[in-house]
Amino acid sequence: MTQTLINPTPKDYKSEVKPTWCPGCGDFGVLNAAFRGLAELKLPTDQTVVVSGIGCSSRFPHFMKTFGFHSVHGRALPVAQGLKMARPDLTVLAVGGDGDFFSIGAGHLIHAALRNIDITVVVMDNEIYGLTKGQTSPTSPHGHVTKSTPYGLLASQFNPIATALSLNVSFVARGYSAKPKDLALLIKQGVEHKGFSFIHVLSPCPTFYHTFDAWDAAVTPISSTHDMHNKAEAITLAMEKEKQYTGIFYQEDRTTMDQAAHQIVQESQPFDVTNYMKRYV
């Protein structure tokens, strides 16, 4: 039976498990924003599922009083998509870090974007591998010196927003962990959007790559005059190198794969296997 919450507060979504992140970790801000966003939506905790992969940020489900699924490395998206296809009545969020979504799980991001299944993805990007103690990630800047790149990173830096836009994601946004109120609104809007919602979050790692000062200076809200239905304009903002724009870059309403699949099931006639197989004889 659904647990209806009357005027819920962020505390109603907190589990008894205390976060185990390093002091000052940006993920604390993201977690608080998630509590706030879900409370504003008044989502029943037993009708909401948070799926994660592996990494510091993927401990997320343990700290929330919703259903959770702590999956394997890079596989949050397949689990979240399968869950939404099987149970379209649930609100499904997939959370994780830049390594989980842009490295080992990058292939799943492509297919999830094209399917446009109604789930909300929150990527906590610290531009470093924190759990394994400070190696470069796909979003680390070119030339960055770490334990794994003593002569500097030779690869180019991955651009999450530009990639999401090129993959035709129907809701693309960016938030900053140091601005949890703004991020809470983005999470709320992402969940309300019917389709694949991609929220890139700048979430600094104070232990292995302290980017708070740089991001404090670079973070710039997207102008209120921005046309979020103009993809070319969104790509221009995404390619900006000096500023980290936050807010909704792009949003488009279109049929989701879960909606289309369930409509087929509802409208379909009994399947005639014998007649179907005749085409191959």
C-alpha cells in the first residue's frame, strides 16, 4: 500500500544511515538537494527508487528512505531502465559519478538517451576518481597531473552537456552542489519531465581535486531569456570554456519508450506464433 506523505519535509526522505563521505564533499549538497526536491514533489517513499553504480557518489541509495538498488560499476542505467519498463508507475532516479556514467558506463548512456525512458539521471562530477584515491576521470582537464598521469593527462576533456545534447536527450541541465536550493529545483523539474532527464552536477572532491574556488568563480546561471527549446543555442552554452553555465540547457517533449511499449501491449492482439514463423519458411 502506497505511503502517502502529507506535507513532507526533506527529513522524511533521510534514512538512518549517516553519509560516509569526506568532510566538505560536494555530494552532501547533492544529497540535501535530492531530499528537498523529492519533498517538494511529495513523492511516496515506497513508490520511488534510487539506483546507483559504484563510487563515492553511488552510496546515495543507502542515505535515502526510498527503495534503492546499489548495482555494479557503470550499470546504474540498465537497472534503472529495466525497472521503469517493468514498473512504469514508479519514480526512478539513477545516480552516480563521472566514472560510472562517462567511462565504464558510457555505452549505456548512449542507448538510454536514444530510448528516452522516463527516468532522471543525476551525475555527480568531481573530475577525478575519488574512491580509488585520485586518478583522472573522463572529465579531468587536459594536462591534469595525478597518480595515474604523472606527466599530465594526454587525453581531451569529456564534455557531458554537449554529449547529452548531441545524443538528443530530452531534458539537459546542470547544477552545482554548492547551490543546493537551485539544484533541488532542477531535480524537481527533471523528475516532472516525461522522458530521459540528464542533470550534470558539479560536485567537488576536497580530498583529491579541490575545485570549489574555480567553480565558484566559473558557475554562471543561464539567462532567463534563454530559449530552452533551441538546441543550437544550448550547444553554444555547453561549449563555453570560461564559464560553467547552470540551469536547463534544453527541454523537449516527445513520446517515451516506456509509454510506447506499454501502449503496444495494451492495443495488441494475441500473438500468433505459427503465422509469424511462416515468413521464415
